Amino acid sequence: MPKKYLRSLVAVIIALAMVAAACGEDEPAETTAAPTTAAPTTTAAPTTTAAPEEEPIRIGLVIPDFTQNELILALKTGADDAAADLGVELLVTGSGSAQDLVAAIENYAAAGVDVIVYDTIDAQALAPAILALNDAGIPVVCTVACASEGVSAIEIGYDYRADMGRPVGDWLAAQDPAPAKLAFIDSNRADESVAAIYAGIEDGLEAGGLADVERVETPPTNWDRAAGLDSARSLLTAHPDVDIIVGLHDLLAGATLTAMEELGYKETTLTGLGGTCEGLMNILEGRQALTVIQPLYPAGYLAVEAAVKIAQGETMTEDFIPIGMVVVDKAFAEGVLDGSEEPVQSGVDLKTALDAAAAGC
């Protein structure tokens, strides 16, 4: 039984007991007290025995920094909207530091929230915190990327390996001429989802006969544009012969475009991931070859919706809710805009997204 209901029940029982005790003390005067004068004593009881107003459900949301990342902001917006629709209190912490995310989880647990929803940037770093929540009996919902250990009541997410990494690997292997050297502007391999993306890319490269292609990779940028710009500058300066560059996020691909322009780097094929407005705009302009749209709004909404059900005592009938993704290149994007391609796929309104990109975001 959820703790707020238990508290309310206990309060009711105590109040009723007090009324019963008061009635017992009045028994000697029962023969002399007129019913009309005794009535107010008993009818006034509802004001003291009524159950206290139910406490609102409180959910702690712990996610990466949403101030610089359009996709994480969409995740937060989905969560905010779900909380508003369902009438619950949502406490939000966003940070690009795994240590900050761990501290936020600990703080929300200490504050007695009903459920914690999280998306990690470091699967190993958050594992002890999630295990501690399990030990404390605090329900957990994982959305997008999960810790390497610990149990969630339900997970909401994506098949990063098959639906994001593999299409990029297949696309890389299909290039003619075949690339001799690939560069990766990393987000953070410590993130479970990013590790899966890399695995999917390797699947595609191996299937296409490019398992031995040379690869260079930047240090983690943690989805930070400034760090991505610095890393891209360093990589391009050290490797002037890269054939194709993969930004592990559209914002990192955008930072790489800036670095290429600053350095006068040769014209090089570039791809990104995520499907941000910037990424779609760069595709329409021919500055980026590919992206994979990952809709994060539903990941936030569905996670809070599940958390509310859990707080209300419902048992989850499934342990994973998948969300689809959409691969977009210039030809496909133009087809959506001219009506020759379906405008909605995997729940993504491509036409609206591409109209915004065509207008300059």
C-alpha cells in the first residue's frame, strides 16, 4: 500500500478511536442528556474524523543537462506535460555531470519522493545509486539510458543498436568509394545507449566488409557543443585525411561543421544523430548527409505516466516500452516536404519538423 494512503488510514483510525473514547466518557449522563443536546457532540465528529487531504504524488526526475541539448529538453517537456495532465508534482534536476545526477537521486530519496525517474549519462556511475533505491524500496523508472545495475519497475527507451547505430553503419559501408578513414566526434561511450550505437555501427561496417577500416575518435564531449568544437578542431588538425566524420549527436555534427569552416578543412562527408532541428536544417542545405530522429518527448511523457501508475499502486504489465526512430537523408527529407514520402513515421511528425528546419529553426 503506498505510504500516503497508509498515513491517511492511520489518521482516520486514530480519530475514530478518539471519538469512541469521548462517547464512552459521556455514558453516565446518558439518561439525563436530551438527545437534541447530545447530538451536536456526535455530529461534530466528521470535522475531526474526516481523512486528511491526500498528499500529491511527488516524482523526482533526474536527467542530463537540458539547457544545451534540444533532445533532452524535449524529454523534460514531455515529463512536464505528463505531470501537468495527471496533476502530480515533478521535481527536476538536469546536469552533464554523473556525480551531480547521483547526488540528485540521493537528495530526492531523502526527500521522500514516491518514484524516481532517471536517464543516465554514465551507466556505471549511477549503478550504486539505483541499487540503493532498490534496497530502500523506492520505485524506479528508467527512460532512454539505464544504469548498468539495479532494477527498474519499467524501462522506456529505444533499440539504439538496431535502430540508430546499425543504419549509420550500413550507410557508411555503402559509400562509394569506400572510406579509408573514419572519425567519430564522441558524446560519451560510458553511456549505455552510446555504447549500443557504436555496437550497431560496427555491425553495419562488418556486414559491409569494412570491419578493418581505420578509425579515430575524440575524447568524450558529454554532448557539450563547446567541448565538441574543441575536440573537432583537435581531431581535424591531427587527421587531415579523414574521409567521413560521424558526430554522435547532431549538435556535435554542427560543432564539427564550425571547426571545418574555421580550419579550411577539405570537403568531407558528415553525419549526425538525434534528429534535431539543426541537424535536419543542415541535411536540407546539403551540409550533413544523414541523421536518425530519436523522439524524446514521448520518453519523458510515458516515463512520468508510468511513475504515476506505480505511485498509485498499479502493477506494470510490461517491463519495456519501445519508441521507434526514423532515418533521414536529403532525398527522404525532400520527399516528405513535396508529399512523395509519408509525413508521419514511428509517431514522428516529419513534415512539421522539416518545415521548421526549412524555415531556419
